Amino acid sequence: MNKSRLIFIFLFSLGIACKAKEPIKSKPPAKNITISINIHDKNNATQNLVNLDFFRLQLLDEIRKFQKASFVLVEIDENPELILELNIEEFKLWPGSKTVSSSTQSRNVRTGQDNQGNPVYETMRANVTTARIRRKANARVEASIINTVGLIYNYQETFETSYSYDNRYVESVQGDQFITKESRGIPEPRESDILFLLSKKELTRKLSLQLRRYYDEKKSASK
């Protein structure tokens, strides 16, 4: 082994050793920001269909996603840094509709072969009952965010959103059970979850963006 190669190996090994001694940079812990979420049901808009305490936890879990800070839920009398007010001005859950139809379906199944080696098929049949459930809902929610630390930041917006549930599934099969590949049924959303599904379409996305904006402005102000 020549001297130049020995010097290269020595320098390469020395570089690895020095790099191994460098401290590993860890991400700074997420900043905790206390937030109070207050939900007001104007004119009994939810008609007692929604557990507002659970709805509040659902919203918090959703807006926490992809945030730069850790938002801690507190009550209004605990001096939160942010106050999120939601006024449910309207929540309309329309009656669902269900239609049922039946049809006879068939398929050919290979059952063996004849004396000449040709495949033998048998026709399998079944009576398939298909159901379709549809339901609509709409809501109008006014949202506002207020900070209590003196930043020039406040936010207010009214959302009008709608939700449509449309599910077609096989209700029963009489005959060959493998006649169809259609779904055998997906559970319909509970009435208590529909308001949250409405909110996810636009409200929670906007709130998440606003909370991220607030954190960025607070960080800039502290520099």
C-alpha cells in the first residue's frame, strides 16, 4: 500500500471520528399555547343531536394536525392565550331517503372438464337486493379567534357548508353468495358526527391556517 493511500485512509477515518463527536441537533420542543374553545348553539340549532363537548374535542384534535405549536385546551377562566368562539347559527339535518331494488344476476363457474378435456361450466344465479341511502345536511357557523397577549391579530369569518351522504350497498343475496363484488354495507354516519363532517370541509382547515399564522406572527414579534 503506497503512502498516498495510507494518508487518504487516515484522513477519511479522522473525518468520521470528528463527525461522530458532533452533538446531534434535536428539534426544539413545541411551544405550548393555551386555547379555550367556546361553542354556542344559537336557537338550539343542533336540536340536541350533537354532544357539543365531544364536538369541541373533535375540533381540537383536527386543528392540532400539522401545527408548529402544541395547543392545550383550557377553560375560559384559566386565562387562555387564545379564545376560539364558534356560534352555530344554523344546523339543518334533512331526513334520509332509502330506495331498494332487486335483480337476478348470473355468472359462469368452471366445474370440471369433459372426456375430451374441454372445460365444463355451470351457470350460478342469485337474487340480489341493493339499497341506496341518501342524506343531506347544511350548517352556518360563525368563527372568531381572539388573542389575549396584545398582538395585533384577530380573526372572524362565517362559514356556510353542506354535506351529502350517498351510499349504495348490497342488502341481501339469495343464491350464489359470490355473485357480486359490491359492498355489503358501510355504516351510515351518526347524527352526532355529521356536524363535524360538515366542519371538516372548510372550517377546520381555515382555523388550522389561522392558528399557524398566529404562531408565526407571535414568533416574529418576539424577535
